[in-house]
Amino acid sequence: MDFLVFQIPALTAQAILDGVLLGILFALIAYGMALQWGVMNIINIAQGELVIMGGYIAYFMYQAGIHPAWGIFVSPVIMFFVGVIIYKLVINKVVDRDMFISILATFGISILMMQLMNFGFGSDVVVAQSDFGTTMLFNNSVTLPNSKIFSAVVSILCAIVLTIYMKKSKLGRAIRATAQNARAAKILGVDTEKVYASTFGINAALCGVAGALVAITFTLHPYVGLPYTVRSFMIVIVAGLGNLPGVAISGMSLGVFEEFADYLLGTEFRIATVFFLLVLILLYRRFKLAKKREYLK
Amino acid sequence: MKKLYRSILSFVSVLALVFSFGTANAKVEGDTIVLGAAVSLTGKYSTNGEHTKNGYDLAVKRINDMGGVKVGGKSYKFKVIYYDDESNSKRAAQLAERLIKQDGVKYMLGPYSSGLTKAIAPVTEENKVPMVEANGASRSLFTKGYKYLFAVLSPANQYLEVAIDLAVEKNGGKPVRIAQAFEQDAFSQDVRIGVMEAAERTKSKIVIDDKLPKELNDMAATLAKVKAVKPDVLVVSGHSKGALTAIRQISEMKVDVPMLAMTHCDASKLAAQHGDKSEFALCASQWHKTLTYKDKFFGDGMKYDADFTKAYGYAPPYQAAESSAALLVYKDAFERANSFDTKKVRDALAKTEMQTFYGNIKFGSGGQNTAKPMVLFQVMCKSGKCENVVVAPTKWAAAELIHPIPPWSKR
């Protein structure tokens, strides 16, 4: 155990702020996952790959001389169609099946996407430069890359827009109705097939935005999607489905938790602690469920 | 029934005949010496796999054009059978079996990466097939007592030792405080062993010792600690991803450290991707085009650089140069053995002592190259254009090391 993080106040502040900013970005990806999990009952293992593909769109814009931050507008549009195509080709065949089948199907999609990206974009690790600069706090002892702040702001804006869209628009209402009861929604004239396709598209579009943000904050290569899938899965498990504030809070807490685990236990235990926390929460959930008595009549 | 039995028997014997011809002829077909290699043409190592293959191909063409290999007074040409190992070690081992057992290959070239070389080495060893490899630097390859494995490159633990010595030298011979972050993979952990040994030798102190998980793309916590602890030297090794992440976050978090030493700068195209943000970074390299080693096939490093660029359209990273050197080693060994007997070729390989454009080559008892030091280059930028300039060891230095790195407030 290394308690350096608590001995130097600037380090504590740095850890909390880094964690929160990281967590907000993960929350955006998790929100997409929660949405389509809630509506279609599908756990999307390919979530991380959708993010990385979105990131590559921003990277190619950067290569073409366009500032990669514009990717937050271009990437979601392209990724929406990618999402709809994936739905039409694969997901619609597994949507009302067992959850295990959907996990297998999306796992397959994830491998396919990794290999396609590797084939198309090469296996090099790439970065897109935003040149946004740095914010210095507390007499330069805490430094926050502006690209991370930009990512957090964009993620929050995205979440707000999506919440309003879900409440006010026709499609948003149809999505919520389908999530509550797909059969009833169908009887009342909701085209559930279209709703499913749009939901998967919206999820992919959110991943597109997140990908563009990842491209300017971290690094990209075809095989780096898994950590994004794992973390968004974790956030959704903690927050529960259809709970946007929950996703945001759980995302930020996970970010801070990870940072502190890194400082206290060492970087090598960072991902391990996330999994450990996942197990603890699942056990707690099980314990709570066991207390609630239910009888089959 | 008898007829059926007879036809099966004749079918099997024809098959056996075909196979026996296959193995007898495959090692040397007419005037061609057939080498086998499993390289990563797809999967996560595909870029470096391609550099490896291009390096092999360029040397094969050059040797063949310049008269080939002379054995027993006759001239032979090289030919390489390639298979794609998909960057997967299990697949690489299967393909090595296939090359040896089905294709009858008697001489192997190495794959890309320490991991895949580790998977193939037991297969070549068991079949007593010599393998000259150019892209597996992990120290554990050379401590297993393999007799048929020869590596033209320096082992991984030597990568950043030079940097620690340099830091101590710049500190007036006094011990330094080292912060280190290494990925948890065979190669980077070997690099770490080298740094630890250098630290012990110079009585330097390790103040931060982080192990980066393979999935990690965020080093903010490590760098925040570096800012707080203020070490004399920061050492990072985590393949291309580690190098790119480190430079991105060091520049964004404005981390000031007098010396920054890394691996994989040229594989990650660090200077091209990060521009002047990567300036002053010290990078360990197996080879650099400005080194003045010479041979009669490629001339020197600069000529190799020009020839490779002409043939493939990009400047050769050291992964390509060392792969080309592997072929030069084979040619030399075949001619000295003056035979195609694998045992004799192996013995000739073990006695190799030569200079190539890539460096001096002499194999130690474990098969590692003991004659070639690692070089350190520093990224230096002039009006937006960044270059890798060799600064250590002093013998090869093309410029003076810039030390300490100026603080971010003055850059």
C-alpha cells in the first residue's frame, strides 16, 4: 500500500479530478449500453469496438487536415448507420431470443469488427492531436488536459440532449414504450422493429461521439475496445437499467475508485479492482434479492 | 476384399513416396535453399510482421542478385516459404510444425515478437532445425539452453541499461532517482530487469515502480506521482501504445523530468505522430541508419535505408534491418559449413563472427548476439521537423545529448 496520494493534497485533487473526467466519458458509453440493454434485452459485447470505430472516423478526419474534435458531429452520423446495418444483419435475428445467444452474437460481431478494423486501418497505434492545451490549477500543481475537460463537457451535453429527446420526441416515446412492454407497444401500433433498429443506431451513435473523444484523449488501435466494454458493463450493473443519473454517478464514482486503486495498490491492480468491485456488487444484489420473498402461485 | 486391401496399400505407399520425396528435396530444391518463416501478416502484429517480411525479402533478393550462396562450388539461391501466424502464438507453433514436418523445411527464420518466438523455439529445437531470428529479444529465450536458436539482436534487458548509465554520468557519477513504468508483458518486464540491474550497479534508487496492464491507455496516475516525486529519470516501456500514451500525457500534464527514456519510438512513429511534443525523448534502438557498420551486400546503414525506401516506399524501422541481417548470417553460415547438413550449419552458425550493415554479430552460449551494443537516440526538432539522432554510446553519437530536458514552461 502506498499512501502517497493522501500525503500530498495536490495528488488527491488530481486523482479525484482525473477520475471524474474519465468517469463521465465512460458514463456516456455506458448510457448507450443501458439504453439498448433496457429496450432490447441485449448485452452488447461489441460496445468497445463501436467506440474504437467511431474514434477512427475522427482520426481519419484529422489525417485529412480537419480538426478531430469535429468528429463528435461526423462520427455519430456514420456510426448510426453502422449500428442500423449491424441490427438488420445480425441483431434482429437474436433480439427476442435467450440473452446468452445475444451475448454470443455480439461477441462474434466484436471479433469481426476488430479484424476488419485491423485489415482496413492497420494494426498501428494512432493518436489524433487536438492541441487544446492544459488547464493548470492550484499553482500548477494540478494539471488537467483540456481534451479531457472537453470530453466531459461533450459527454454531459450529449446526455442532456438524449434525455430531452427521449422525453419529447415521438421516437423517444416509442422507445420508452417498447422498453416497458414490447408486446403492448406493438398492439398499440408502435413499429417495434423500427424502434429496435433506431435504438441500436442511437447506441452506436453515442459510441461514435465517445470514440471521437477517445481519439483526442487516449490512443487508438483495433484491439483496444475491450476495456470500454468492461467498464460500461460495470457502470450499467451498478446503476441499473433506465437510470440516467445513476449511470452518471456510477460512472464518475468508478472513475475515482479506479484512480485511487491505482495510487494505493499500484497500476497493475487497476483493472483487477474494477472486477473485484463488480463481484462484490453482484453478490450484494443477490443478497438483497434473497431477502425479498417471492412466491410462485 | 483382397483387391480393396491391395488398392489401399498401394495408395498409402504412393502417399509415403510423395512425402518422402517432399522431405528429401524440400530443404534444397535444385539450386534453391528453402527457408521457412511464420510471420504475422494479419492480427495485432501485422505492421511489424510486414516490416519483418520486407526485411527478409530485401535481403533474399540482394543475396540472390549478388551471386547467391556458394556451397560445394555451386551457387544456390534463397527462397522463403511464408505462412501467416495471425499474431497468435499457438498458430505460430502449428505453422512451425507444418513447415518442418510437411514442407520439409530444414532452416527457419524467426517470427515477429518475443512471444511468438518463444512459441516456435521448442518446435525447432525438438526437430533440430536451426532458427535465426531477428525479432525476439526476451531474455528468457536465451536462458533455456536452446542449441538451435540464434538471435541477431541484443536481448531485451540491454534496451534501457544505457540510459541509466547515461543519467548517472550526467549526474556527475552519483546515483540517480529512477521512476519506471513497464507494461506487464515478457518483453517489457525483461527491459525492467535490465534497468533494475543497472540501478543496483550504480546504487541508484527506484522511487516509482509501476506495472502497466496490457489494456491500459491512461498513465495519468503514474505521471502525477512523477510530478510529485520529481525523479532524475523516467523510464517507460509498453510497446507502441506505451510510448504514444506517455508522450501524449506527459505533454498534456506538463510533467517536467530531466531525462525520459523509452522503447518503441520508431515502431510507433513517435516523432511523426506527436511532433515536437516528443522532443528530447531518449529511445532505445537495435539499429540506426547513421551507424557506420559495413558489409558488401548493403554497404552501410544509409545505403540500406535508401534501398529499402526505394523498394517499399517507407524508411526501414530497425525491425526490418535486423530481419535482413538474419539472411546475411545464414549465407555466411552455409558457406562456412560448406554443407546442407543441419548439424553442420548449426555449428557454423554458433561460430559466426561477422560485421553486417546492422552491426557486429557473434552468438553467445544462449544464442543471443553479444557483439552489438544497443544505441540510444534522442528526438531532436528543428523548425517543426523532428529527427532521431544517435547520442549514445559515445562511439556512435552524432550529436551531444541534450540534458536536462528544458521545463515545459520554456518549451
